[in-house]
Amino acid sequence: MKLKSLHIVVPIILILALGGIVLVKYNLSKRFVAGYLLQNVRVDQSPDLAVLLPKGTPVSILIDKSDYTLQIFVKDTLVKTYPVVFGGNPVDDKWRQGDECTPEGIFKINSKYPHKSWSKFIWLNYPTQDSWKKHNQAKKEGLIPSNAKIGGDIGIHGVPEGQDFAIDKRINWTLGCISMKNAAVNEIYPFIDEKTEIKIQK
């Protein structure tokens, strides 16, 4: 038994020693290693946005439906990523009211306000001219009923109290809005204004 243990311990010691030599040879700093490890931390565990950015910093938002993420940018620099969920149909673009799809395209903010059911509501300017173009084209091609309405009231908001698990488990529970954890929507809320650009992509 002692001999077998020795056979196991010696290779481990050699591997650790070689690892130390490689670190020294290539001068890999602790900061590099820490940065590598941070890439594997859950997206919503990085510092608060108010710590990362001065108050009033203009931001833009990229929402990716395939990755279930909302990303905050300052110019071309990614600052922070949050997990989100979507409407009951998280794949297709929105063409009409009631399809439970989250619209794609470039949007601005109509307004924002506290919401009694899911903390905050950041109201997007859907439908845009591009939204109407896609809606009318879908009617022309017979993809939606001729009497279909385009819908509205699309926004970014939180979840009912105590329902953060819907975000963790990627439960697409909305009628087309983008939903994030309440702490997350409260975090981004102060940085959002009528000049903020929101891009939603597939």
C-alpha cells in the first residue's frame, strides 16, 4: 500500500513543480490568473454597476436571445453581463400581438418607472418603423392574420418577489418582455434614459 501511494504522490509533485517552472518562465502574474478565473464566475456576481461606472455615464445595451444575456456597454467596451429571459417564444421575432415573441431590432426608451409587480419597468419604443415594416410584410405574405394587431408595452423588468429562479432556470415566462432579477434591473435602472440605445438580436 505504501509503495502504491508513493507512485501516486511522486507524479503529483512533479506536475506541481513543472507548473511552477512554467509560471516563472512565462512571468504569468497573479492578475492574469485571477482574470482567467473571473471569466468562469457567474455573470451576475461581478461588482455593482455603480461601482464600475461613475454616475451619469452614458451606456448602451445589447440583448442576445440566443445567449440569454443583457450586456452593458460604454462605447465599445463591455462593462457587465446579466442573465435574462424572454417571452414564451424566445426564438422568433415579434410580428403581432399575442405571439409571445420578444422583438428584435434597435430601440430607445419611452419611459421608465417603478412597478408594483416586478420592481421596475423600462418601457421600449416598440413598435418602431422597422417593427411596422415587418408586421405589414408578414400580413402580406399570409404569415399572420390580416386583422392581427402589432402589440406594444414591451420593456425590461424584474420578476415577482422571490422568483429569481425563473432567471436561473431560463423560464421564458413573459408575454414578450425581457425579464431579469430584481436586483439586476434595479442596478441598471439609474443608467437608463431616453438616449440609451437597446439592440435586441437573435
